[in-house]
Amino acid sequence: MKMKVYNSLTHNVEDLVPLADNTIRLYTCGPTVYNFAHIGNFRAYMFEDILRRTIQFNSMKIRQVMNLTDVDDKTIRGANAAGVELTQYTKTYKDAFFADLKKLNIQSAEVYPAATDHIPEMIDLVSKLIEKGVAYKSDDGSVYFSVTKFPQYGQLAHIDFDNQRTGARCASDEYDKENVGDFALWKAWEESDGPVAWDSPWGKGRPGWHIECSAMAMKYLGETFDLHTGGIDNLFPHHENEIAQAQAATGKQFVKTWMHCAHLRVNGEKMSKSLGNFFTLRDLLEKGYTGREIRYVLVNAHYRQGLNFAFTALEDARKSLERIDTCVDQLEAKSSGATPDAQVPEFAVKALEDFTAAVNDDLNTPKAFAAVFELVRASNAAIATLSPSEAGAIINVFRRMDEVLGVIFFEKKEKEEVPEEIIAILNERAAARAAKNWAESDRLRDELAAKGWIVKDSRDGQSVTKK
């Protein structure tokens, strides 16, 4: 069963087949490290993690490069406003980003190149584009790419140039779709840039945002590679400009397959600070939710469909994960370390087949989760009649599914020493549950979560584990 994905370039669902060495070479647009990443950003990174895991699930190797944009309009403005050097300013947000990835159980890429470490490669690429006659130096010392000199411009975004305003120069790193014009490859130093500048053949300045990704992608993945991903908002102009720069310089196809995930909305509205619905991962963790619960919500929707994020979804995620955990705990207790049977129960075989078909169908995670919960239902129904080895075999099916999903807990964690403060809250919660005061029980559960403890209810009572 081949893995199929939707290619934004061709508008077709296609087999994902490595160009060479059974290895998918993948470039993912990483964070601009001027602030803490928000949940909209992590929707994209989560999609890319599911993609990466599904590639490995299909016995293909992967080499993933995720850039860190640590020099652009936003990072320069932030560093200058804070009165610190650019490297010091961006380090805070780089460190936070990697901590967030760990909280969300997102696998590490093979390479995380920072833009500021690759200025020579960017200068070399700009020089090639000037030599090819598709780039020019402006009066102020900036260098621009001439979109009219590259006939294929617009191939990814499928732009109708007849209905677009063309010819303007786009000096800003980010601009609207209507501004189809020459874009900056190298930006001449301005006083507002402060100390941020590098020497170049065209004078002191710094690279434009778009050239960064083209240069770093080709350095680590070659002039032509398998797959490039990002949020739909990056399709134009950023990814379109990446293609133009790379292909104009090399004369070769830059990327075979492009994949983009849709926007995330919060309670049906666009996320914005003015609406009070702008959340970083830290904001959600402080409210008592776990990285696992947040991950569940972000992956339990098809990546090409808009995702509406709501706190009720996090509550539902908590209940769904508890249901999975309870089933896995019962199976582990039943298996008692027995060697799994080679003969997997038929219902587990069917569930894995359905799961595999779902993830290989353009990462259809809603159908994949449906297969997981069908396995939960069937396992619960059969638990009394399963042999220890059959129970172990079903656990292995859950493990196989979790290679893609990354949300299931296996093997109860060793008991940790629980502080007296936490024990006191647990005792209060037990009393509330005995009195059927479910609102108070939920409040105390959230209080425990805010203090870093996950509470689980079972027939044997409550148990807690450290996040």
C-alpha cells in the first residue's frame, strides 16, 4: 500500500516515492524566532511531524531540514526594541521553540540551520542570479529578483498575471498576494537595521527572507529534492519565490512535491491578540492542559482542512486519551510480560489495516483515529477472553499505530514520590467524587494539572503521574 499525498504544485494526489536511496529529503519552513511560537504555528509543525512519522511508518528513510529564521524584518525590529544584539534576542526564542517541540512529542529534524550561519551561501546564490540576468542591483544597493525574467513564475500559486498588479518592487520580507513584483534578494543596510549587517559585493546589508530558504535547502538537500512543506500562508509569496530563485540559478526542478496545511482558527475566529484568542503553547500549559492533549487536538483533523481550536476540544481530548490509556493499561495487565502471539486477533489486524490505509491516504488522521478507537472498543469487548500473549500482540498493534500518532502512553510509569500538597488535593477530590460533586472534582483535577500532575480515574481509584 503506497503512501499518497496531495501535491500543491500539480493539484493532484500522487504516490510519494523517493528520488534516491529510499530517502525522502524534506525541507520544512521553521519558525521566525522573534517571539514564542503560537498554536497556529504548531498546527503546521504537527502536520509535518505526522508526515515525517508516516514516511518512516512506510519503511522509507528521511532527511529533514527545518530552518530557523533568525534575521528578517521582525527579528531586527524586536532586537532593536529590546536594545540587545540580534543573536541574544533570537536565542531566547530558539531555546523556547525546542522546548515546545519536546513538550508536543515532535520528532527532531536532522538539521536545524539558522539563517545567520549561512550568509556566504546566500551571497553566492544572489551572485549566480545576477550572472544569469534574472536579478539586478537597485540604486540604493539592494538586489532584486526580476519576476518577468523568469517565465515560470507563479507556477505554484497558479497566479493569473493578467489580473494582478505587477511591476512594483517588494522590499518587505512579507507582502500581500496582490503585490506580484520584484522581490528583495539582498537588502541594503538602513539606519533602522542598527548593527545587523554583513559585507557583500553590493555593499553592507543582509539577505531577504526568501533567499534564506532556497540557499539552505539546496546546501543540505541538493539542487532537486523530494518534498517541501509549510503553512498555506507561505505558499505565496514565500514558496513561489523560493522556486524562482532556485530554478533560475540551477536550471533544475527545485522540489518534486509541495504540501501545505490549512489555517487554524480559535472558536471560529482568526487568532489575534486583539480578540484575546492568541495562545502560545505556554499559555495552554499554564491553564492545566498537557502537551499530549494539545497534540491530540492539533493532529485530529485533516491537515488540508481548517482546524477550529476550542477549549472544549481539549476537554474532549483528555477524555479520549483516558479511554485509550485505560484500554492499554488493561491489556498490559493481562499480558503480564508474556511473549506476544504471532497470531494477532483478527479485529486487531483489521484495525491496523484500516489505520494504514488512512494515514497513507494523504495523512487522513481522522480516519486513523477512528481505527484506533475501533481497536479500543473491540479490545474492551474481548478482554476477558484474551490470552496474555494475545493481549501483548494487541499492545504491539497500538504501538505500531502510535509510531505515527505519538499520543499513547505505554507501561505505567514507575511510581513517583507524590508531595504532601498533591496528596491533600487528591484526598479532597476523592471526597468530591464520593459526594458526586463533579464540578469540584473537575476543578481539583485542573488544579493538579496546573501543578504538573496528571490524574487518572479507574475502578481502583485515583492515580497521578508527573507530566
